[in-house]
Amino acid sequence: MKKFLIVTAKILLIILVFLVILDWAYTTVFLHSSNRGKVEKVFNSKAENYDVVILGSSRANNHFVPELFEKKGLKTFNYGMSGAHLFEASLMLKLMAERNYKIKTIILEADLGLCNEKESEMIAGKFLPYIHHSEIIKNHFSKQENFNELYYIPFYRYIDFDALIGFREMYNTATGKPTNILDNLGYHPLNSNKPGNMKNDIRALKPIRNKYYEEIKLICQQNNYNLITVMTPMCTNVKGLDYFEKANKIYPEIHNLENVVQGDQYFSSCGHMNDAGARLFTAEVINRFFEKK
């Protein structure tokens, strides 16, 4: 029995050492990359200077065209991320502030994301390679149910979020394989020719006083960032459009722009405008908030 326990202990020790080495190797790769995604672009950056930074979900990523801001002389980048919640938007802004980004205006898309305070399974894992190198990321994740496993078990986070930061992503990052995520100053245009689902039902969604939106407001106040929070358009065939009115009752300062682009020809799906719609919408945003009256 003693011999068995010794052998077992040695095997476990070898596995532990192997996991530590793998963890170090993967993390090292991600710490030396800044050209595949928006999270690593921010984390591995130094102080940047922007007139306009855009944050939010796909309804920011697909709806704000930085090119149109740039034509007005406003240095702009769209940091919206498809699938992101306000959990991730708040964390991105914390990292920007920590790196002493000078930002005149934050445009935050906060509409459907107001109804939850959960992390996004599609995006949150992209921050985890850096969890041992950032107190901000560590603290942001510290209240999550699986924090102890993610933080204390070597390599666990790379296994748990394999689709986001597993071997394939590590290999592509190590070999410098390009992506289109940072193209167009972060804006991802959607196809005008192949509309998707043009029906939607958001009656089950209920906006709440969201702690991550509250965090974003506080960060902007502390760093003298001008915050413009907006709700972006949806197609006409949506059930439950009173959601936007309910959100405004909780947060009157949010600009409800849900209806400023009319016509399904401007939508790629019910919740996302195509490039033509995004350009109309961005032009309206610039006219409302950036043109001198």
C-alpha cells in the first residue's frame, strides 16, 4: 500500500508539473500578442489616445462605423464584441483606464445587455490568460462561481474555455495567423444581401439596475471620460419593444435610438443592421452628439 501511494503521489506530481508548464507556455504566447483580438489588443497595450471609443455587444460591433467618425476628425475605435455582456464591457474599460488611455468620449451600447449581470460564455474566457497578471481581471472574476478553479488550478481555464483560448487559438496566436477582428477600426459590417431571422420576441427580457453599467458610469466619472449611452435599432417585426421604454424608466440618461433607422432593408437580422443601416445610424449619432449646433 505504501508503495502504491508513493507511485500515485509521483504520478500526480508529474501531472501537476506538466499542467504548470502548459499553463506557463500558453500564457506566455497570449502575453506576447496584440493583433488577433480586442481583449489582447487592450491588455498588451500602453496608453492610447482616442476621441471616441465604442463599447458593447454585437449591437455595438455591427452598428457603429468608426470610418465616419474619422472623417469628422475624431480618432475612433470600435471595441464592441459580438456576444459580450456589460460584464465584459466594464472589464475592458477598467483595463483601458489602468493603461492610462486618454479618451474624450465613450459610446456605450447598453440595451438588451441591461437585463443580466452574467459573464458571456462567448467572450469572458478571452480575459483568462491574463488572470495571474492582472489584479483587475482577478477581482472582476472573483465573484464568479468557478473562480477558485480558474485561478488556482493550473491550466484549468484553458481546458474549460478550450473553444476560446485552447490549443487551436494558442497555436494560431503563436504563429501570428491573422483575423479580421481588428479590421475597419474594429467595426464588423454585416451583409446586405442575405438577411437572417427578421422576427424577434424580447417580451421575456426585463431590464434591471445593472451593477456593471453602474461600474462603467463610475469609471467614466473617475477618469473624465464623457459617457454617451445608447440603445440601438431593431427591425419592425419585434414583439416586446416596450423593453426600451422600461429600460429608460430605470436609466433616463440612456438615449433610446431604437427607432432612428426604419425599414427592414437596413437590417441583416432583426437585432442587427447591415452595413447600409449601420452607416445611417452612425451618421445620426454623429449628428446628434458630435456636430456643433
